[in-house]
Amino acid sequence: MKVDVSTFGEIDGATVYQYVLNNNNGMKVALLNYGGIIKEIVLLDKHGNQKHCVQTFKTLQEYINDKSYRGAIVGRYANRIGQGKFSLDGQLYQLDKNGGEHNLHGGLAGFHKKVWHGQYSEPENSESEDSVSVTFTLNSPDGEGGFPGNVSVAAHYTLNNNNELALHITANTDKATPLSFTQHAYFTLSNEKTIGNTLLYIAADQVTDADETLLPTGELVSVEGTEFDFRELSVIKEKAASSPASALYKMVGGYDHNYVLNTSAENAMQALVKAEDTGISMALSTNLPGLQFYTGSLSSPEQLGALCLEPQQFPDAPNKAQFPNCIVQPGETLHANFRYQFSVQ
């Protein structure tokens, strides 16, 4: 196993590096210290052909211009905070309104546009060791984007010989503050131009209800008998058409919804994606309570051709006391775990 490092570009005098993690099975994962981005995940499909499993850009400038969070670590707070504000310990905090009337994915000072510090490790004996890793670190000052607290973040990516990519994020703060990180890769396990025939499983009995701006209302909605029910492995386009379209689905014309995961047990599989044409499957595990499933509109000719599965705290949890706690206190360490297990058959 090994790590290949090269210069990918420069922004504002800071060098952006590409780190390519290679395992002994021919799988490779390319990472950027710009945004903590997963630039590439490549492995052999069932036909022996190289398959690129995430959407990517060729140049740093494309990532700089990108508004879709392509492959990036999102923070300080993934998804929406209503009206760009919240109260904590008797103080009102005003955030950027960069998602309509709401704060989205950390606002204008989001971590997806930061140059992180990168450090990698690889074994002395590449044949005997079982994993390689890269760690990205970042400091966010008190008041950045309107959020309280000096926050230090470390994102540790590891690739092993079982074709498992793990991301472990830790964070500390010197003031109470809401924190929610996610990984925003756009997965493309199929060779088809859309994700309609891709199969999906999500271990969730409910989704969070939302208003017309996709902000949670605070209510939970059962997936039973709806187009949101992926509790059995299902073809996405067939599930979307399996019942009369609900108002919640019509707002997107596809999926952009937070699933309430049934468990956040460390080793539980919360989601599974499978493409039959390539034989590639990806099992997702996380310790976070929510999972945003995103396809964009499934009927648009501009359909993404990819899907996102974003483990996260619930959207607008800083304003919804009934949602799982998202506040990190001084002296506490946040741990957010993401594990992607790839297999081919």
C-alpha cells in the first residue's frame, strides 16, 4: 500500500495537494486538502474495467467555481439552519443566509472552500501493512460565519485492503456551538447516465417533514407506503413511481430529504447502493442520526447522474429541541464516523 502526493494547484498563495491512497487490490482514492475533497474513488468492476465511483473535476479552478459541494467535507453545519439564526445560552447568533432565507452547509465561510493542512502516513513495508491514511486539519475562528467558538477539526481518511474507505472527523471548541459535518461525494457506481436503475437500501422508518423551502417542520413522517421507503433494496426509479407522489416528494421531483436512521450503532449498515451493470456495491455505516439522500429532480433532463448519501445531524437541529442534540460543549470532543465498504460481484 502507498500514498502518492502531487501538487494540484494554488489558491491565495496556498498550495493544494492531491493525495492518492492505493491499496493492494488496485483500488485508489484521490483526496485534496482543498475542502477535504474526495476527488476520485477508482476500482475494478465485475468486467475488470476501471470504474470511477464519484463525480470529479480535472482542475482546481473547477472546484473553486463549484457550487455543488462536490466531494467536499461540509461544515460547520451541514444542511439548513432556519432563517440563518439560532439562540444558544440566551444569545442570538445571526449566520449567513446563503440558501434562500436559510443558512446552508456552513454559509459563505464553509469548510468546503478552505485549504486544510494535510499529513499522510504509509507503512514502511507496503506489502505487509493493511492500510494507508491522510489527515486534514483546520482551525475555524470564533465568529466565523456567525458561529460561536474557536473550533479545531481533524478529518482522518483511511483506505484498507478490504476496499473500505473510512473517514473519522473529530472537533473541539472553546464555546458551546452547533456542529454537524458531512461528506458530500456524488456517487456514480453505474455506467448509466442517470441513477434511475441503481438499487438503494436505507435503514430508516421515518424522514423529517419539511416545508416548501426544505426546512424541517419538526415533525417526522413514516416512510411506510411512500416513495421514501427503501427498507428493502429497491430500484430508485421504480420506488419513486411506486405510489402517488406526495407533497414532500413533489417539492424536489426526486430526493433531497433527511432520513431518520433506525440506529447509529458503530458497525451497523445504514445504507447500501448497488449497480447491477458494474457489479459494484457500497455499504455505508455512520454513527450520526440522519442521512440526507439527494438525487435532485429525477425527471429533469439535467438529472445529476449521481446520488449523494450524506450522514449528518438533523437539519435545523439548533432550533428544534426535539431533534438529536447537535451542541458541542467545551471539553467535549465530537466524533463523526463515515465508513464506505466497496465490493464487486
